[in-house]
Amino acid sequence: MELFQKAITVKLSHKDKYLVAEDDQESVYLDRDGSLKNAVWSVEFVENEANYLRFKSCYGKYLTASNVPFLLAGSKGRKVLQTDLLKNDPDSSIEWEPIRDGFSVRFKTLRGSFLRPNGGLPPWRNSVTHDIPHRMGTQEKILWDIDVVWAIPKTPTPSPNLHRQSSNAKFPTGRTPPTLAPPKFSEVKH
């Protein structure tokens, strides 16, 4: 997706709450303080999968849609965690497909579930899960805003006239450059 093509690090937010990697290096949560170092995620593109990317936390762990129920075995939402790339459970997904919706983005896993910020009463408040939204009202609840923190700088485009002709401009010769007067410092005695 063009939004992420030059992004090196980003912050993901929903209603002014940022996706934050917990210090336990396993959990994630939402926080209003977007200045936390844990709120910055590195963007990695998945090899041979142009539409998918990975998010790596400041701890070197990947944002993962796990198969672990968020609450009870019957609940729809599944936990979103930070995991190592090599220890990734085959039933979980670290690859996310960004789907643009206006100025916001939905993040979809390979299995079709979406990254969901949760609000409301505890234990849902400030939690992050993934599931498949079935009601129309929940479609906008899975939208994320993207703040690019660090991007690949634009390379300057070469000017259209690469082969410039030498100029016939004449510069005065025989002039000496201006000289500066010596500094006027007095000697300080101790």
C-alpha cells in the first residue's frame, strides 16, 4: 500500500489512543500517550507478498494475531500479542494486509480477521483483539489512523537538462578576496 511504501516506523491510533507494546514484551494495549517509545512500530514488508506487512515493536517482537481467546472460550475476539518471528505459532498470523478506507486503514490477517481496538468497560477497555466484524456498525470500529514517524527521504529528481552547456558568463579577474581585520581581544590576566 502506498501509505507504507516509504514508512520505516509508524504509530497506529484509533480515536486518539495509540497501539502500544507492553513492557512485558508479550501484550499490547491502547494508550493516549503517543509519545511513548513503545507506541512506535517498525514496518517490514513481507517477501513475495506485496500486499502484506509486519509490525515490529521496540522490543523486536512482532504484532501477532494469536489463536488465544481474549476472555472465555466462547468469546469472538482473539488476543493480539507480541511474539518472536521464529517462535510464531502456525495458527497465528504476524502478517497484516492494510486496506485503505478514506484517510484510515483496516488491518486484515491472512485468515480474514481484523485488528480491533476495544473500548468500553474493563476488561475490554484499552485492549486490542482481532476478529471478523459481522455487523455494519463495527466496520468503523476497526479503522486505524497512521502517523508516519520516520520515512525514507525522497531522492531528488534529476533536472531535465542533464547535459548543461558551458556558460559564456565572464567573471572579473585580478581581484583579491576581501580580508578580515584581526580580532580585537585583550589579554586576560588571572
